[in-house]
Amino acid sequence: MSLASLVERLSRAESPWVYKIDLVGRPDACWTAREVSSEVAIVCFDAGIMTTLEDFFEVVADGLSFPDYFGHNWPAFDECLADVYEWLSVRTLVLLFVNSEMLLSHDQADLPTLIRIIEKVARELAEEISEGQSWDRPSVALHAVFDWGIEATAVGGGLPQLEV
């Protein structure tokens, strides 16, 4: 699958919201993915530096330009992720995690919470809001893609594989 085909698939605001992907032999995956289009953002995170919950919140807040009031906890992550389209101005947001076997390795009990929040927010963002109000927004496709290393974690085995 080409990058264009991959982006086309992930631009659909439909389930599944979270995938695993085999990036073996693609060390440039993050750099290739960054420049896609003005309506698509692929934000790559090196999970090797996200081994604790504190590190995770810090890196994600920086990578997604969360506002200064971000509280570095799960409820604040849920809220800011749900609003991220406002400041990124994109219709598709892909969170790409490389070295994912290290993701929250010191706080493994929090990994299912991360997956659950991403899936919840992705379902919410998939629904267009069109009520003639200031909070109206288009449908936004949100997906998280973890490299093959996620297989080493408790949640990895259950994730569908995205073919490249």
C-alpha cells in the first residue's frame, strides 16, 4: 500500500480507530508521513521517550500543540484530544507511534486507558455537528497507528493490522 492509499484509508471517519502496522524496513516512516496535505496531519511520536505517564502527557501535549491549561491527566487528555481539530485545522488526524513496545512501559496499566480514550474521542469526532451554532464542526477522522512493537504489550494482540 502506498502512502497515498494509506492516507486515503485513514481519512475515513470510521472504525477501526486504532491499528498496528508493520514498519520494518521503513525507518523514514515518520518523516515521509508528515507532509501529506493541508487537511491531513500525521503526527509521529517516538514511544521510546514515552515510558511513563508523565512523559507521555508531556510529549503528546507538545506534539499536538495542546493549550497551556492542559492538566496532564486522562480527563484533560480526553478533552484536549476532542478539541485538537480546532487548533490543527485538519479533517484527518493520525497519531503514529513508533517504538511502541516502550509506550508506557513503566505505567503499563494505563495503556488500555489510552486506547479506550482514543477510540471514544474518534467515535465522537466522526460525527459531524451541524446545528447552526458556534460549536458546529465537520466530521473529523482520528486514528492511532502503532508500529509492530505494540505486539509486546497487553493490548497489542487485539489490534487490527493496517497493511502498507
